[in-house]
Amino acid sequence: MTEISSKATQGPDAGAAAFEAMLRDIWSEAGGNASALARVAMTESGSLPSVFAVSDLAAASVAAAGLAVSELIATMGGGKAAVEADRRLASFWFASSLRPDRWSPPPPWDPIARDYQAADGWIRLHTNAPHHRAAALAVLRVEATKESVGRAVATWSAEALESAVVAKGGCAAKMRSLDEWVSHPQGRSVAAEPLVRLSSMEDAPPLRFACDAARPLAGVKVLDLTRILAGPVATRFLAGYGAQVLRIDPPDWDEPSLVAEVLLGKRTARLDLRNADDLARFISLIREADILIHGYRSDALERLGLGSEIRHRARPGLIDVSLDAYGWTGPWRGRRGFDSLVQMSAGIAEAGMRRLGRERPTPLPVQALDHATGYMMAASAVLGLIRRVETGQGQEVKASLARTGLLLTRHSTAVTDEPLRPETKADLDERIESTAWGLARRVRAPVSVDGAPMRWDRSASPIGSDQPRWE
């Protein structure tokens, strides 16, 4: 068995077993060579406060992404760079990387978005998007205050309300236990799925680009069709190693609370893919892209005229990476979902409540399913790029928040009570970032690849700041 080292810089070697197990799962299912794992080390110790091994998941997922970059450097003629994942910094990044200087992003949650007690249990309403908010209020037939919503929810059974909101085009999740999720038809479907689903696509001439070992993804074009949060995390990582990332959003979309967090290093433009001219413009962008990462629901691109066959016909050899909330099979495939909802559905919030003796759902302290899935997507994209370089073959990669949740709950026993050391100024990058909203600093990178520092060439800017074209 290939050894993965753990070099804790203080305290006991806490959580190393969970870290190693998760890293092996992520790396093998993303298509990585097991022998490369010997180049990975985890530093630091301590954990985020949770009944689950969240800090291990954070360290393992960023390690996998960093190791994929190391493999690309080796493939392109560089050395086999060592990789270090800082467990503590990775945990910080899973909360936020941005430290604004005398300004604050908008609140992350709509006032209606929260957990409510129904007649027979708990349910979460996710109302950050205006149309999701409207759907929930239309079902409940109340005004938009948390008090009136709470009173209305209390008259419903959780499952009936979940079904009604989803049928209306909204987002809701009844709180289920781990055992309930295991026996649920969707839970069984997720358990049968791979962590990362890989499919070979059409051949093309092997990809050629001048790989600089210090900026290994420079020259690689990444088309970003994602929304909060996993997809933007993936493309932010790729931008950190030099990829040219172009994010495309519809005219009416915004993510005000997280734009400064996740648009680091990217150019960002708007296209209305329901418009024929804009659709043609987008297809022209695909023709030049090396990697496409998208997080729309599984049937959304088909309905827009951008199905898999069309994408790969436009760009043979494309590495096509996609995300779904509840999995790619089963009765809930294509269901709208977010990290906080999957945690409710899949038993994570209930386990936290029960094991800690709380009276309310107790989710993870960070949106760990989003962040971890994002780094898995990035790792898979880079490994797909290696395959394209070596064989010319394209690849489809599919990941889901629910399947990442299963990875976490399967490794839920190796948890330490040792807290993370508090953040200090030494944890921040020395560079000052001039964002569109004000000055800020970032937490130092959570993973290091020898000779290839993670850094970003662009500060974060508002959605739609650029033209929809490659530089």
C-alpha cells in the first residue's frame, strides 16, 4: 500500500487515518495513479468542530487537487513535485479565504432561508435565489417574513411541504437521519454511484501547450458555467495555477455575498443562452476551450441546446466536468439542491443534532460538501487534461454533493476534539488584493506544490465585468 505521510506541526497526529482514507478514495476514483500518493504530506493538526471528519475532508480534497497539478508537471517533463496539504488552512478556506479591509460582503443568506419546525419534524427552505423564494412563498401562501413562514410551515408535514415546494420549482429538504437516507430510494442510488464518474469521449489530436512548471496551467482555457459554490471553487483553484478562466452568467444572475470570494483569478461575462446569437457565441467559446466546468441541473443544458453531443462535437477532446446536487441516478436526479439541503436530506444535520444533544438541526460548521466537491472536480479536470495530452482523448467527469456527503459519513469515526489553532496575521498572504469592493487579503494557500506556488493574476470583480471572449 502506498504511504501518505502526515507531518503534524503541533499536537498529536490527529485524524491522519481519515485523511489518508479519504485521499485514497478521491484520488483513485478521479483516475489518479496510486504511486503518486507517496508525494503527499499533511501538515498541522486539529479539527473544525463537528461530529464528522470535516477537516480531514478539507485536507484530502485540496491534497488531491494539488497532486493532480504535480502529476501534470511531471507529465510535461518537470520533476515529481512534492505536495503538502495544510489541514488548518484548508479548514479556513472551507469557510472563507477572503479577509476584507474595512468592508463586508452582503449577508450570505436570504432572511427566509433557514430550518423550520414542521408538524412532524424539521425542514429547510433555501430561498437565496428570487425564484426559489417565490416558489416557497407561493406554496405557503404567506408574506415574506420568517415569522409568518414559520407559522405556516408548522401546519405541514415536512415531507409534504418538501414535495410541494420542489414541485413548484423551489428548493427544500426534510431532515432525515442517516438510516432513513440509507433506505431512501435516492440514498440507495447515490450509494451505488462512484464518487467521480469518468467517461471517455471522442478522440482529438493530443493537446500541446507550453507547460511552465511554475505556472503549470498557463495557456489552458477553462470555460466556467457554474454557480455557488462547488463549481466556482473548482475554477478558482485552476485559475490559481495559471488557467485562463472565463465565467459566463445569464443577464439576471448575481451572487452578491460570494462574488468576491469565488471570482478570484477569473474573467466574467454575461450571455443569454436562450438567445440564438448568444448561444452561438457560447458554442464558439467551447470550440476554443480545453476544459468546461458546469453546475447547472443535469437537464438544463440539454434544454438550452447544449447537450453533451453538441458540446463534444464543437470541441473534440474537451474535458467536460459537471456537478449535480443529489446524484446522477435515482428518482431525485436533476432535483434542485444545495449543500445545506443535501446535509438535511442525507442525515448529516440530524446526526449532528442527535450526537451533540441539540434541539435543532446541526449541520457541518462549513459548506464542506460544496468545497470538497469543487476540489475533486478540479483534480479530475487536471487529470483529464493529462489524458488529453497523452492520448488526445476527451473525458466527461460527473460529481455530486450527495456522493461527497457519503464519502464524509463513511469516515465519520476518526474525529478529534482538538480545535484548530486560531487564525493569526501570519496566516494571511502578504499581498494586498484590490477587489472591486475594496482592499482585502487572502488566507495563505491551503496546498503547496513544490516549485509551483498557487497565486492569482486577477483580483475578484463583479459578475459581467468582461466581454465574452478569450484573451
